[in-house]
Amino acid sequence: MPCMIRFMLTRFAAGFAIGCTVGLVICQQAFPATGAVENYLVHGLFIYFFASTIGMGYLATALLLEE
């Protein structure tokens, strides 16, 4: 695997993991779980969108600072 692709995948995956953890914590505090299917969908989408945003930001920052 070329170095640039490996660099991008590892940085995005690391940022996604950080965002997923933070999104899960925020989601548990902001949206109390009542057991309805809609709430699981809201939790999943919130965590995914939060994690993908943080992942792209982490990747962009890593690309900016890499020399």
C-alpha cells in the first residue's frame, strides 16, 4: 500500500475513533435512552456524524502539519 494512502487511512481512523468516543459520551448525556427505535437511530447518526467530522478534521490537520 502506498505511503500516502496508509497515512490517510491511519489518520482518519484515529480521528474517527476519537470522535466516536467523544460523540458517544456527549450523546449519552444529551439524549437519554428510552429504548425506542427512533432513539437508537438518533444515537447512531449523531455518533457517526460527530465521528466523521472529527476524523476529517484530524486528517486535515495531520496533512497540514506533515512535512
